[in-house]
Amino acid sequence: MFWYAEPEEVPAKMQELMGWYRNDTAGMHPLEVAALLHYQFVRIHPFDDGNGRIARLIANYHLIRSSFPPVVIKSADKTNYFNALSKADAGDTGAFIAYFAEQSLWSLDLAIRAAKGEEVEELDDWKKRLDLLKKNTSGEQEVKNKTSQIISERLADSFIPLFEKVVNEMDSFKDLFAISKHDLTFFQQKHCRQREI
């Protein structure tokens, strides 16, 4: 178990961190400084919540100030992120610096693809959107009578747009097939409605 700074220690620890940043980082590589700045801030843990986000902002501030692109830490990579932090807690800060450098390369590749106008969505981005949809609707009251109208409305505002996105993505394969047809049939108010895309 790792113990963060006690509340009364936070001002002194933050002052010590800023002193290190201003005075002891001149000959270091900007990625190394950013990684250690991030790690040391997380170790102090000055806030009840949001310390990781603030640490990433501080690290990226240093990188941008040093003419480096910001580093994106993927939420899907939380396990590796926490493992690297744990190794640093055990004294191996090099593991966290190496992890941060790997994420920097991935972020740079993402930025280059975006600059070229290439697709930047990850394969599992739809899962993030689904989780966000669930999170945004979790506070709503449960609908007891699921009428055909309500079902049709949910199909129209959630499933059909997803289906259309899948069909659009599949268009890149249509040259490989003699016939290409996508069909979606669903019920709306006791009437069968067919939609061809």
C-alpha cells in the first residue's frame, strides 16, 4: 500500500516539487522531466479527486513549453499506466519514464495520422460511446411500459445511427463482392418498416 502526503505536508511537498522543476531539470530530456513531474505530483496527491488528470495536464504543459507534442494516456491502457506507477512507487522510476515515452510515440503517431487526414478512431471507440450512453441514461427512470413507439424512438436515436455507421464502414469492402445490400427491418407502431441503406 502506498501512502500519499498528509494534508499538512502538501504545501511543503509542492514547494519542493516546484523547486526541483525550476532548479534541477536543466540538463534532462523534456520527456523525462514531464514523466517525473507527473509521477511526483501523483505521489503528493494534493486533491481528493482528479490528481491523475492534473498530473497529465502539468506534464503536457512542460512538453508543449519544450516544443514537444502532448502525451495522451489512453483510458483503455489504465492497467499498464497503474503498473508503471506501482513500479515507480517501488523505486523503479525508469519504468514510468519508459511507459511515458511509449505513450509519447503513440500520441505522436496519432497526431501525424490526424494531420494527414487519416482515420484516428481506435477499434474500440464504439465501446467508449456505448459506456457514455449508458452513463448518461443511468439516471433516467426505468420505462415500465415499453410501447412500440418508445422502442421505435430508441431504435431511431441509437441503434439505427450505429447500423448506418457500420454500413458506411463496410462500404470499403463492397468491391470484393458481386452484390452488396444492407437491410434493416424493425417494427414501428405495429407496422413493419423497412429501411434500405
